[in-house]
Amino acid sequence: MKFIIMKMKTKKKPDIMFEALKRVRKENREREIEMYGRPINYHKIYKNKKIYSRKNQRIDFSFISF
């Protein structure tokens, strides 16, 4: 005869430092939105479209066959 032993699920204790860090990040983000009116992306570099760049001036030479 086989007996299936089931483990009791235990509740995880909340990590106090992790919860505090999440709370601080959320508060900072909300303050940032209040100040600037929108969230600011720190990972993507903003590229100004008014500044000259050589990539904008490249000519498409695909119509010429060599």
C-alpha cells in the first residue's frame, strides 16, 4: 500500500528590506511623475531630432547597379 505524503504549505515571511526598497522606488517614481508630468526612462537614450547626424543625410544608392 502506498501512502502519499503531502507537505503542508508554509507562509513565507516577508523580506522587510525588499519591501522597504520597493516602497521607496514607488514613492520616487510617483514624485518624478508629479514633477515632470510623465515618467522618465533612464534606460533609453533620448536622441534630439534637430541635431545634425550623418545617418540622416545618407543617400540610398540601391537604384544604381554596378
